[in-house]
Amino acid sequence: MARRRYSRDPLGLRPALSGLLLPGLVAAMALLAALAVAGAQGAAALAERWQRGAAAAVTVQIPDPAPARIERALAALRALPEVAGAEAMDERRLGELLRPWLGGTAALPLPAVIEIRLRDSRADPVLVGDKLAATVPGAVVEAHGLWVQRLAALARSLQTLSWVVLALVAGVAAAVVAVATRAGLAARRDAVEVLHGLGARDAEIAARFARRLGLMAAAGALVGTAAAVPALGVLADLAAPWMGLQGSGWDALPWPALAAVPPLAYLVGWATAQATVRRWLRRLP
């Protein structure tokens, strides 16, 4: 039995590269990586929704909201080629929207509000307002494009920051694996030198270290990713209304990207160990 184990692990890497330090550190890195990946996807979804949806949303205020003026404004707006749709906002809904700022609005004269959606977010709402004013004097068009552009820029900045964090996490994980590899080489230096002196190829020795460290990194990444999922689920539920999601936010989690974290951690561990061992072996006489 001892000979069989020795043939499978001639360098004695199992006792030399055991312990929970490396998997624990990689688990922490994987947790951060999962958060960064989810943050990047969430920021991208928010930016796309704001640019495609809210960027094309425009409201029209009509003073003296007589039914005839509202109907005339709706007909004029729907006839414009720039407008994809126009609907008058219900008075109850308008009151609910204004309640946090104005309190009870029953005694206040409120203008009629029409929500319109432009066919192209790049269309100039000022031109729409000018055309509408020719039919309904006093109508005021308010566009939200400036705020949407600022929010989209913020979302893109958060997305870029998430990818930068992901790159830093990968770099730190590679550094941790490199340190663990050097520690394993120091612990098994005599066995490595003996095998190297007997003619073992550098690729064979490096492959044994790479396989062991890659599996340890993957195991740690699996634990870290699993630990990140509950927090991401809670955040997804909170962000669901902002992203226009129906139902649970768990469906919006980047499951393919999260599932790819452990295999990517294995590749990082494997490649780092390969490079570290080969560099060390080239220095041997």
C-alpha cells in the first residue's frame, strides 16, 4: 500500500501541500471575484435599461387640464413621427408620486401629465415640445436625458471598477499560489533534486505540482463562490425593481459566470504552479 501511494505521489506533495491556508485564501479571493462579476453584470444591465428605457421617456405637462386639451395633446403627440407612444397619467398615480413632496394634493391645482416614449433616445425633445406647443399652447415638455446620461455613466464606471477588482483578485490569487508553490518546493527540495538528477523531465515535475495546487485552488474557489451566492441573492432581490425584473432576483444572478469561477481558479493555480516550478528547475545544475 505504501509503495502504491509513493508511486502516485513520488514527491510527497500531499503532506507538503496540505492544510487550509491556500484554499482559505483562494476562497476569500473567489468570494470577491464572484461579487465583482455580479457587480459588473448588474451595472451593465442597469446602464442598458436606463439608456434604452428611461433615456427615451419624456413627460408633458399641460396647464388647465381640460379634457379637450388633453385629447388634443394626445392626438398631436401620437401623430408625431418621433413619438412611439403617449398616455395620460392617471390623477391618482400623479397624486401618489407627488405625495412624498407635497403631502395631500387634493386642494392643489395640478397640471395634466402625459408620458410619451420616443422612438429614438437621440431625438431632440425640444423639437417635440415646439410642435406640440403649436397645437396646445402652454404645454411644457420635460426630458430626463441629462440625468439618465449621468446615471448610465455612473453604472459604466461601476462596471469598469468591477473588472479592475476582478483583475486584481486574479493577480493576488496567482501570487498566493506562487508563494505556496515555493513553499512546497522548499519542503520537497531533496526529492525534487533526486528525481531531476535521475532524468525526470521538468514538465513531469511541474505537472505534479500544478495538478495538486490547481485542485486546491479550485476547492477553495468553490467554497468562496458558494459563500457569495446568498449575499448576491439578497442584493439581486433589492435591485430587481431598478432593473425591471419580474419575480425573484435570483433568476438574474450570473449563474454561468459564477459556475466558471472554480474552473478559472484551477487554471490560475495550474498555470502559476507550472511557471513557478519550471523557473525553479531551470536554476538547478
